[in-house]
Amino acid sequence: MRLLLTTSQGIEDLAKGEVENLLSGLGVPFRVEERPLGVEGRVLAEVGEAYYTDEKGKKRELSVPTYLNESSRLLHRIIMEIASERFEGIGDDDPEKALKRIEDFVSELPVERFVKVSESFAVRSFRKGEHSVTSVDIARTVGKAVFDRLSRFGTPRVNLDHPAVIFRAELIGDVFFLGIDTTGDSSLHKRPWRVYDHPAHLKASIANALIELAKPDGGSFIDPFCGSGTIPIELALRGYDGRIIGLEKYRKHLRGAEMNALAAGVSERIDFVLGDATRLSEYVESVDFAVSNLPYGLKIGRKGMIPGLYMDFFSELSKVLEKRGVFITTEKRAIERAIAENGFEIRHHRLIGHGGLTVHTYVVE
């Protein structure tokens, strides 16, 4: 079985590590590759058949896609890959030629192995890059090819709203993927506990990536700009046994974070504090780990405030941080100056795609 796994651009290595860790517990052969065919935000897993023993002692097959859907914290979608192909120069093709190449490719695939004629299906598409076609064009073309192929075996049923089987077609640059989306229409990063939305909340998958980079080992942990609580909530859901603190300046967002923590069932594991991160030492004498999505863009009213805000915050952080901090922002110059002038060293830097932006991620000590 080949599984195409989607995640945020820039955390493919962390997602690969998580998948390898999850699959290693199944006792089956597997191979995991990040950025298959050079495509960012994708991980490919080749997995053998897995089994488990039920309560009656019978050996039963384990659905690996279901297992990953239920267990992963870094993935967005688990797609059973049917086929992939590199269409050289498809970005330069006119719409008719580009769609004909896709249709001809899909029409030769044995899609009947993945959907019964009695089952309804729909096609969801994703496109990224410079192309003459739209994602709607791709969905329509692939849908026609699948329908025509299934028509050889009966009368296919199309249900665009509530399909039993979802085909997912992706055209990223010149690479085309087709598979069965086992996750459904709601990405895994959209957590069910989120009952309050901060206007610029962090994806839960990226929150977990930041936690992985921080490598907290049981000491005290703070998110000094916690917003709606994504980072501390995800940490608590991982079973972290150290003290977890969420500091937030605005009462509205702090109440929202408390609501989210309650919905997630971890409200007793997190200390939410109303306070200003530029006066951090007033709330904590020391903290082992600090991880946060710093204010930028939508999260702050006037962009000119950012350099001073970062300088004041890192000045306070230098008084209390014992081990490691991880922070993301679009404001590269402002954060690097604040880091350097307050005695911190950058141990790691990477770029992560989030909400249509490329954000800088720093691990500092």
C-alpha cells in the first residue's frame, strides 16, 4: 500500500519521523519518504499489511490509513495513492491539452479496484503552481474519466455532497497525484476541540511541529502569546507531565482558550494567565521551555510596533528562560535583532508554510 500523506510545507521531516514512529509499532515492513517527486508538503509511505488480535483472539486486518488518521498530530490528509506521474511542461500547455493529458492518464487507471459501482463517489482536487487550468477543471476532467471507466462495470453514482468514496486529484507543479482520500472533507489539522477561533490561530499540525522542535522533557512550559490556546492544548493532549502555562494579554482570547481547553478535556492541565508578555518576569520566575506564534500581520494592529514589542519580550524572556525557546514570525529582521541583543543564540532556523505565508521558525537557547 502506498499512502500519500499531506502536511505543512517545511515540516515534512518531522511528519516523516512521526509516521515512522507510528508504523514501527505495527511490526510491518515500511518505507517513508519525504517530498516524493520533489513535492513540498507531502510524505510518501509504503506499508505492508498490518494485523491485530481482537478480544476473541482472532487475527484481523488493521486499516493503516484509519490508524494514521486517528493517531497523527502532524498530518493533514491520508490518501491511498492510485498513481502519480510527472507531466513535463504541463504548466505551459493550453487548457485543452493539459486536461487531455490528465484525462488520458486517469482513464487507464484501474479505479474500479477502489470503488464499487454501487458506491457513490466524488472528486476533490487541489492545484498549486502556474497552470492554464483551475482546480475545478481538474476535478471535472478526472470525474469524467473515473465515471467513464466505472461505466464499463455498471452505472456509477456521483454524489458531490456526501460521497461514499472521495477521489483526490492533485496537480502540484508538473506532478499529478490521484488517490482515495481516507480523511474526508475536513483536514486533520482542524481539531474538533476548537470551539473558539482566534482571528490568526495556528494550525494544530504546526503547533505540534514547534513542540517537536522544542523537545520539552517534563519541565515547565509557557506560551507567552497563547491566543486561543492551540500550543498548550496540543501539548497537554500529548500527555505532557510538566507544568503548562498559557499567557495572553487580551481577556477575550484568554476566555476562548479556556473554552477550547475545556472542549479538549485538558482544562485542568493548563494554567491560563491574563498578562502581558513584555512583563513576563512578573508572572513566572523561571520557565524551562517557551514556544509561541509571535504577533505579526493580523495579530497586531500596527506593524511599526513589532520591533519594540519583540525587543521588550526577548529582554524579559532572557530573565526567565532556562532551556529552549521556539518562535515563528514573518518578521525576520525584528526577531533576529531581538534574539541577538538579548543574549540568545539561534540553534535552528527553518521556513514553514502557514496560511498562505512563509513564516520563519527559530529555535533559541
